[in-house]
Amino acid sequence: MTIQGWGEIALTLGLSVLIGWPLGIYLSRVWNGERTWLDPVLRPVEGVFYKASGVDPTRSQGWLGYAGALLAFNLVGFLALYALLRLQGGLPLNPQGFGGLSPHLAFNTAVSFVTNTNWQSYGGETTMSTLTQMAGLTVQNFLSAATGAAIAAALARAFVANRGEGVGNFWADMTRTTLYLLLPASLILALVLAGLGVVQSLSASVAAMGMEGGQQTLSLFPTASQLAIKQLGVNGGGIFNVNSAHPFENPSALTNLITAISINVLGWAAFFAFGRSVLAKKDVRALVVAAFVLLAACAAGLYAAESQPAPALVAAGIQQPVNMEGKEVRFGVPSSVAWAVQTTGASNGSVNSMHASYMPLSGGLQMFLMQLGEILPGGIGSGLAIMVVMAMLAVFVAGLMVGRTPEYLGKKIEAREIQFAMVAVLVLPLAILGFGAVAAVFPTALAGLLNPGPHGLSEILYAYTSAAANNGSAFAGLTANAPWWNTTLGLGMLLGRFAPAVAVLAIAGSLVAKPKLAPSAGTLPTHGPLFVGLLIGVILILGGLQFFPALALGPIVEHFQMLAGPAGV
């Protein structure tokens, strides 16, 4: 560990938050329909979309209507992407000549991109055509990100309303978020990345001479344009199988820093947008502080663990001061740590290192970050929404302890809100531990493991954690492109995305009808250090719901496998 290394990690995390602040102010203006500097150009375009689709953007929907529109829109997106993937072989813009995907891989991939998970059971440069990358995966990178932002926008309106009836218009929220934020931001970033050397080409490949004189064929794609929204939309699923470890996607230290910051900046922006929208900037700053403290603590743990030599290499007599296995050699351990903590603290699967190559403590920390609910800061709006749910649980618990009526941001928190809040937070452990327990004793699932013993169990738990948390990063060693894994991981993604989304919208529907209350002597302050500590405690406890049972799952699995026959794990 060095001062320079700590500084590099701090710079990456700190810039994400600092840049997210002004972007959050802008996002709040977009949510609220206020005037922005892009209005002269985009207002007429926005109006054309509404007129063509028959949408009245001023008509507010109840939470059921909003949730129904969200689910219907994403269902259509899934079906369209699934069809594109299956029919890829007969469609144009396929200079590589790739065929259509198998039914189970197409299902997994379509679900993955619709849910903002972007898990990859395939190698992008050997599977997806140029048309699929542009018209399928990139489009869903925009729409899945806008869906998360729409959920947060609806929740913000619920806290502002005083005995209101609706939580906003889903179609307007999707249109404005995509048109005013994601498109212009992605265009600017794509131009910057292309100017810095990221590939942007419609050609299938280029021939190159290798260092030893042999001919090589290098795959080419419109990488910069997909990379921009992949990062800004807190997505994943890169053009290339190794994502940002590929020099065509991440050619220099500058592109590495820019893309590492981009991956979380709009997640943090959603926090600040929520604070401005609900007129509770101090209270939301407490959420930001809690999230940043947890993220920074995990980053410190990762850096400390990865700054040690790998035990296996020490035992083999190989001298290596730090664990460089699986790291991006061009950028070093601090950069890889910053990337790892940014991607597992966000809802994203674009990593520049293999998580299985980290020390056991580091792999556990990354798994724990995802099991907290992807709230540090998570996707655009989706992480913020679950963080608000955690805050509601914190004030509810505190209210029970001291005999005060729980309130948060001017709204009473009662049984109905807590019931839906528990649905939102319990889906994750149920999906992770449920699917994980079955996979750990199911021979078809075990056939996909390349490593026996505890590491194989980690591969299982990491896969379902990544799926249910809509993260998409992988613990190398699992052969996931098989019917069992593609199907069950897809189901985990659906549960992890849409069950919490509907629960949060149900909370918004309950809150919007309640009166807006002024703070009183009995109101628990939700902006000071005591509340930050309480919130962190609640988050750690709820995160432990799946982490600690997962640690105990090994002996249970071993017991059942002894009864069933030879151990597969």
C-alpha cells in the first residue's frame, strides 16, 4: 500500500460524488419538468414523441397504473430483444456472420439487459453482431437505466405531495430521462472516448501483424458509443468479453479514470436529484454519507488485502510484493481495486479484473457489497430507492425503541409502508439463498463448476448474488452458458429487479395520499451523524441476512451431498 495508491482510489470515488452533485441538480429539473438549457432543441422533439404515442404527459398515474406501465414497457422490450437475438443470423449488419442465440442464452441475455444487470454468459466479440450490439443491447442500456430513474422520480413525488393522488407519468419520466440526460451525456462521453482511442467502427475486423511476426485478426465494433451508455447508465455487458480490460475499450490511464468515474456518477446524481426534489437536501446528504462511508470502508479492505502477495505464489517460492493475479497490469492494484469497488457498489457488470482472482477477503467484500442491495450508489435511481427504503426502516426501528411515531421527510411511516419495504429488501436473500441452495446439490448445476470445494460454492453464491442484485459481474470459473444457469440466473434477475421496483412504487402510492407534516419536537432528526450511524447499522444487518447464512451454507451442502453420494462441490 502506498500514499499514491490511496490517493488514486480516493480520487476515483471522490470525483464520482463531486461530479454527481451538479448532474443531480440537472436531473431534478428533468424529473420536475423545469426548464433546462436543452429545452430549445429538445422540447419540440419531446412533443413529437407524446403526440405520436398518444401520451398526455400532464396526466398523473396512480402507483398501480405507473407500475403496470413500467412492467408492460419492459415486457415489450424483453420480447423485442429476445426476437432480435434469436433471429440475429438472418438480419443485416452482421459482417461477422454470427448465427442466432440458443433459446436459453437469448432468454438470459434479454432479461439481463432489460433488468440493467448485463450479465454475460457469452463472449461479446464472438457472439453478438453489430446490429445486435447497436439496436438491441445499447438500446436496452438506455431504457433500463431510465426505468430505474423513473422509479426514483415517482418516489420523490410521493414525499412532496400533500394528500395527492398520483406519482407521476411513467411515459413522461422515461422520455425526459432518456432525451434530456442519457442521450446528450452519452453523446458527449462517446466523442471523448473515441477521441482518446476507443474503437468506433462498423467493420467486422482488421488484420494486424503480431510482435512475433504472425498475422492476427482483431475484432472491431462501434465500441465507444456502447461504452458511453454502458458506463453512464450503470450498465455492463461490454462489446468484448473482458470488458474494460480490453485495450480497444480502455486504451489508456485517462480512459480508465474517465470510465471508472462514469460508472457511478449518475447513481450519485440520483441521490442529489432526490434531495432537491423533496426539498430535503440535508437529509439526503446523510444517505450519501452513509453510502460513501460503506463504499470507502470496503475499498480500504480490498486495497489492504490485495496489497499482499498471493499465498499460493509464496508457497511456490515466487517473489511478488502484491497480488497481481487478475489485475489490469497496465494500471496496477489501486486502479483495479477502485474499479472493483465501483462496479460492485453499483448495479454494473463492467469490470477490468476477474473477481475470482482476488484474495478470499476481497471476494467476500465484493459479494457483500452486492448483497447490501446495490445501494452504494446502485443504478440510476434504483439504488437510491432502496437506500430510502433502508432509511424508512431505520426511522421505524428507532421510533419503536423510543416510543415516537416514525416519520421520514414529512411522512408518517406506518405498517403498510414497512410491509412493502420488507418485500423490497427480503427478495434478495430469498433469491440468492434459494437458488444457491438448490444449485449446490443439483448435479446439472454442479456440472458448470470448474473448481471444487469452497471456491465452487463461492462461484454459485457470487453468481446468484450478482444476478439478484442486478450487478452482472462474474466470479470466474463458472460455465454459465447452460440451460440451468441461464434460466435460473435470468429468473433471479427478474425477481431482483421488478419485485423491489413494484414494492417501492407501492410505498410511493401509500405515501402520496398522506398529509405532508411539519417537523415537531417528536420527530427523529434524519440528517445528523447519529442517524447516519443508525442507517449504516440497519444496512449491515439487512445485508447480513444473506451473507452470514451463505457462510453457513457450506457445511449444510456437504452434509446433504454425503447422503446423496460423491461430493460435487
